[in-house]
Amino acid sequence: MIKKTSFAGNSRESHQLSRFQLLPEIKFMGKMILDPVWAREMHPARTSELMQVVRGKVAVNIDNHRIEGNPGDILLIPRDAMHQDAFDLSVGLEVFYIWYDWPPEQDYFRIVPVKDVPRLCAPLTDKIWKFYDWMQIGLKAGMETDQLLIGSYMHTILLLILREALQGERESKAKAHQQHGTVLLHRAREYIDQHYAEPISLDQIANHLRISPFHLSHLFSRESDFSFVEYLTGVRMRKAKELLDEGVMNVAEAAYAVGYN
């Protein structure tokens, strides 16, 4: 029996990613020593560009961002984007360039911020270098199928960067969700600390926080080592002990004072 594999993700995200299935068309690739004029003046990208720094350092000024590139770093420049490749003219700058056309690029850069590309590519550098090697082998072969392979390798590089961006976005959302849960639990504890002497319930606190009782119960289980009832009982026991230690109330009176009938 053949086992079917299902891919994680919702239909909205799948529809969004379907736009990126088209292969890019490679216009040029190879090493290049940048002309000093590119460092002095703003200029448009004639095609979409992938730049990997080979020797020297560069600071690409684009869209009000300054993107630093050190040897090994990878940068993406969108087609027609005005930019300046600033580098030390006394040292020079050698890069590995890939110029390509890719229709869904505009949608791509809504998800992959240009300024974040060097960071997103850092864990992928070794993989990307392997694709470079395969692309150059295909370029020398010169067959039509090799041209398709070269496009598919570039496509894979772009999708690997996209995956890093989406993974980072998911992690940020998960972290924000967790932080929100921690804040809600803190507010629930504060409410209990202030109203422990009243006949409070999980539903009452959840209503105060404007969340469901199930969500609040889950927060206690996820964020702490005790349930709602255990936390409320602990608060009442501590307060009752304080009252008994003062020697003014007996056990029944202290119990009533902390919320037990």
C-alpha cells in the first residue's frame, strides 16, 4: 500500500506559495569585479540580481536601507530597484553574480525583506554554493535541458530563502502568542490575589479577561505547574495561615475570611 504524504500549512498559505512555482530565467551568471562607478552613483538593477560577495566588503544602499555584505554573504536586488554598491575603491569588490528574470518577484519580496536576505541566507551558504557549482556545470554543457536545470537550481535557492523567511515569521508569531499567554496568566493571578475571599470561579476570571474558560484552563496548565483550583487553594491557604499566625481568628473564622463558607 502506498502511503500518502500530507504537507503542513493552511490552504491560504498554499495558494500564496503557488505563485512562486514558475522557474526564473537566467540572463547571466559568473564572477565579476565591480566597476567603481557602481559605488559612486545610484543605478537601477537591469534584471533581478543575486550577489554573493567573493572578495572585499560592500554596503548596498537600497529602499532607505544599508545592507552590509561581507565575504560569503548573499544579497538579492529586485529588478529596477535603485541602489548603490558602496565599497572601498582601494580594495575593490569581487562578487559572484546571477542576473535573472522572475515574474512573481514582487510578491516574493513582500514576504522576504531585502534587508533580511544576508541573515536568512547564512545557514544556507554551503547549500547555495553547491547549486552554484551545478549551475556552472550546466552552463558549460549548453543543452536546453541544462538551461532548465540552471533555472530550477536558482528557483531552489529562492525557495530555500523563502522557507527561512516563513519559518522566522512563524517563530515570531509563536513567540508573540506565548508572550500574550504569559501576560493573560499574570492578570489572572492578580485577579485571584485581589478576590480570593470571594466565591470566584474559572468562568468568572475568564469573563474578566475576555477569553474562554477552556483557554484560561489551558494557560494554567501550559504556563505553570498547577491548575486554576490549585493556585486559588494555595493563595487561600497562605492567607489563612497569616490570619492564624496573628492569633486573632480561629480556624473557622480564618477559613471564612479567605473564601470558604
